[in-house]
Amino acid sequence: MAVLNKIRQRSLFLILIIALALFSFVLADLFKNSDALTSKSQNIVANINGKDITREGFMQKVEQLQRQMGPNATSTQVMNQVWNQEVREAVMQTQFDELEISVEKDQMRDLLKTSLATNQNFLNEAGLFDENKMNEYIANLKETSPEGFAGWVNYEQQVASNALSQNYFNMVKAGLSGTLAEGKLNHELEGNKVDLRYVQVNFSTIPDSTIAVTKSDITSYIKENKNQYQVEASRDIRFVEFKEIASVEDENSIKAELNTFVNGRFVDSRGRKDTIVAFSKVKDNEAYINSIAASDVKFDDRFVFKSSLPTEAADAIYSLNEGEVYGPYKHDGAFKITKVIAVKQIPDSAKVRHILIPFKGAQSAGPDVTTSEADAKKTADSLLSILKRNRSKFPEFVKEFSSDQGSVAKEGRYDWHPYNTMVPEFNDFEFEGKTGDLGVVKTVFGFHIIEVEGQKNKTKAVKVGTIARKIEPSETTTDKVFRDASNFEIKAGEGDFETLANEKNYTLRPVNGIKALDENIPGVGNQRPIVRWAFEEEAKVGDIKRFNVTNGYVIAQLVAKHEAGLMSADDATATVLPIIRKQKKAKLIRERVSVNTLEDLAAAENTNVRTATGVNMKNPTVSGAGREPMLVGAAFGLKEGETSGLIDGTNGVYMVQVTKITPAVALDNYQAAANRVEQQKASTVTTKLYNALKAAADIEDNRASSQIQ
């Protein structure tokens, strides 16, 4: 009790102590992670010319685009596309704001009218754009689909932005012109020509091995040319992959299982009752394949030609009689057995015309389709009844009733096309009937009134049933792969990563220069988790980590961290070394040569005097030497008969003498040349203006730190 009383008496003191302890803990964590002091780095994806791109807004656009692009587009691809759009919009908006240009309501209406002029949802009975239909569509979206309405707003913003960009580019182009003086200069650059004699002392005359280039030489060159050697932060890793693939034992087990269906299985000596009838003897092939055999490839009740059979087994299967079975054989990552169920002579191509009557809910039916399935069927039957009496009305009915815009302009006709081109029900009618057949067929798109106009080249086709088993590793195999990966991870952490990989005969794969926003790791594909780990602040050079990848594991080691800034001498060596070598070779050649004429230089260097004619400044290429701007520039600075000093060129050191100067033909008027200059400037605006604006923009990219990648 005495202790409790003392605690009560000093409760305020204890509370203060606890509060201070908690506060110091929070402060320590904040200073450890300075980003926590402000939520901006987490909530702001980028700042472009002073405009914040919020994480929420960015991710909304990513989600919308992901839905449009579908599952085949990776999240990083989608994010990068949204990023490029956001940067462009922000960079261009800066220009629009400075010029105070915008899209007003009336102009927006005209832009949408032009953009949607051929959209079937917004056309009236006369085929013209109907603004009321568009307004109804927008109002309906707003009430029924917030996501759809947000997509529409984004679409409008994109249309407006494109229009403003076009206006801006046109304004810039309008401010550019080609003057007569520029036209004259351009004409003379092409028309002024010189004939010359020259001697080339090729850099290759000095072996590379005799030129010493030190690391300090490369470092100095990088510092002198900083703009060319700025690099992003990057990481180097190496990894070993452990793949979960089927072993030989796994494959043999799969084939043995399939052979059970080939041969059948009956009550064995131990009295088992799980009898399996041989595949060749069953009548209900679909039930047997899909249910009893539980095939990984479901039954397809269609005839196929030999060209559609698996290449590896086509000849063997095509030659089977009805009821015979072939296999097991390997195809497309599976072992299979195939039975020929039926044989039939079928045309290899057909020609038809059709009328499509859609109903509400049918595939590809627009929002304006409100007809019920029953009413659509009645319409199709009614039209069929008329067409049976008078087929000449077919084109008229196509234009009035068919919703298949791909064939309306051709009177509903699909010209000669191969078997299995159309959906199954359509295909069966046109190929299993005969020329002249006319009938109604229901597909996922609606009711089709089809007339078979022609068939040709009847060929043997087979209906096959296939039982397939994907070639996958067994549980025993996957357990072994897991153990191997785990053991390697543990031992690599205790010893040398490379040495251990070599001892175990594992393939060690290095990956250098990974950027913070990369997603692809060569050899294992899209692996953002590996990239994110490599760029974590806590990750240290030498750290090892295991990652789950498709069909296995990757054990990765962080090899090096390269911070943003100037490229290191080691990384720049491949590009800088040849440049410095040429500089040093040029200096050596200059030091060893002391001559004033071409002939003396040629004699001293054991080479020849060469000639070149018709050289111009527009295309500074010299016959026998290649593209040599410095040589050509020096030649045009000489008078006729004059000889230059030594000139450092691209491929060697030169001396040149001008033998003839031919001035460009003087023109009475240089307007045509001036027009060409103006066209070149306009073309440059189209291809380079945005990139120049982007390069000049103040872009703060926080994608890596805002945890969206």
C-alpha cells in the first residue's frame, strides 16, 4: 500500500516521464524517416512547373487506362503512359497559361462534334451528328456510372488539350518564316562546291595498344563534358534462378496417367472398383473428356482441317480412322492423346451475306439497342419469311436493319473466307449446309439472317477429342526446388555468392544499370519487387534476398549502388576511351610531322595524295575519307590553290588543298529556296518543340518515393 500511495502522489511526474519517452520515440522515428515529417513526398507524384500531380488523381487515371488497355498491359507500362500524358499536359498548360489561351464552351461543342462525327451512338436517322443524343448520353453516365462519367470528363479534357496544343503549334509555326537571305544561304550551302586534293593520316596507323589512357584521363574528360555524362541513380545486381519445372519422373508419370485412358482400367487383383473405359470405346466423348478425364483442354465440337492439328502429330492423327486414338504426344506444354470422332468432307471456304438483328445485352450491342431477345427473333423471322419469297430485298434489309457496320457497305456480304473464321453457330450454318441455304441463326451478337452464296474446295476434315495434361512439376519436385533455393539463400549469406553459385553449377546472371522505375529484369521478366528492394534505403551492397517469381524463386544480391550525377569513369570507359585515344593519336601525328606540302606529308607518312570533287557544305562528305565536317569546313575557308595546315578530323589528321572553287549558280529570285527553309522550320517545330519545352521545364519526379511504382 505504501508503494501505491507513493505512485499516486507522483502520478503527474510519471505521466510526464512516459510522455517524454513516447515523444522522443516518435521524434527518433521521424528523423530516421524524414519523409514522415511531411506527407507531401508520399502524396505528390510530381511537381511540373509548379503544378502538383497528386497521388490520388494520378492513380485514378492509371486505373481508367488499365481498364482500357486490359490485363496484357503491365502496371508499370500503364503508369509510364499516364506519366507521359501528365508531363505533356502540364508542360503545355504552362504555355497556354502564359499566352492566356483556352477552349471556350462553343469551341468545345464544335470539337466534340468533329471528334464524334462518325460515332454510331450519336447519329440521328439521317446519319448526322445529333448533339441531343450526346447530351443524353452524358447525363445518363453522370447518373448511372461515376467511373464512366469520370472517363468522359477525361476524354473531354484530352480533346481540349489536343486542340490547344494544335493551336499553340500553329501559332509558333506562323511566327517562323524563311527569309530571302536564308533562302540564298541555303542555296549556296548546296551549290557552292570545291574540288580538292588531300592527304589523310589515318588514326589506325597508330596501334591502340601504344596509346595509354588512364582513369584520370577519362575522369577529366567527363568533368569537361558534364552535360553528356549525367546519369540517373542505378543499381547493379546478380541473381540465381530456381525454376519449378517438371522432372523426367514427372513427365513419365503424366504419360502413364494418359495411357490409362488409352488402354482402359478394370478391377485389379485387389478388387478396386474404379474402372475406366478405354477412350476409343466411349460414345459420349464430351462427358468423358471434360468430366471423367478432367482434361486441361475442353472438348470442342467442331471439325478441323489438317492444318489446324498439332504440327508434331498432324500426319498421324489425320490418318486415323474414326474411333482410333493417337498418343501420348507432347504439344504446347502438355502431353495429349487425341481421338478421331468423325470424318467429313467440308468446304475450305465460303461466301455469305447476312443481316444482324441485335438485342439488349448481346455482345457489341450499343447502349441505344433496347430490343428484347424475343422481339429481335420475331423481326428476324419476319424478314426471313419475306426474303424466302423475294431475295432481291436483301440489300435493302441490310441497310435498314443490320447492325453489323463491317458488312453494311457490302450489302451484308462477307466474301470468301476460310472455315472457322466466324463464331461457331454462324460457321456451322455456312459450312455444313449448302449453297443457297437461307436461315436464321442465333449467336452472341444477336440473330443473323444468313444466305450461303458459295462454297468451294471440299476437303477432308476431322472432329477430334483431346485429353490433355499440362506438363507441371509434381509436389515432390516443387518441394525440392524450394529446399534448394532456401539452402542457397542461407549459405550465400554466410559465404561468397559467386563462389557458391559456381560450386553448385548454378547460372549466375548479372544485371547492371537498373533504374528506379524499371520493371523488367532480363531473364525473369516483370519483377518490380526486385527493383524496389534494390532501391530501398536500407538495402546495402552485398545484401541477399529471395523473391517469388513465376514458376520458381530468384535469390538476388545487391552488387553496387550508383547515385545520380556524373557517370563513373568505369561506366564511361566504353564511350570515352576511343575519343581520348583519337585525341592522343592526333597529338602524336602533329608532333612527328613537320611539312608544308601534301607531297611531303604523303611521303613522310607513306601514303598517297587523294582527290575529291564537288564537295559542298550541306553534305560534308569527302570521297575516300567519309563524313569529315572539320576537313570540309577548313577547305571552304581556303582560296583556290591554297593549302591548309594539319586538321584533326573524325578518322584521322588531314592536310587539304583547294584546286577549284565553283560558286553556286546565282538565281534571279530566292523565294523558292526561302519557302523550303520555312518548311524545314515548320517540320522542326512538329518534331522538336515539345521536347525542347520539356527539357526546359522544371520537373520533380517523385514516383519512386511516392510508392506508386
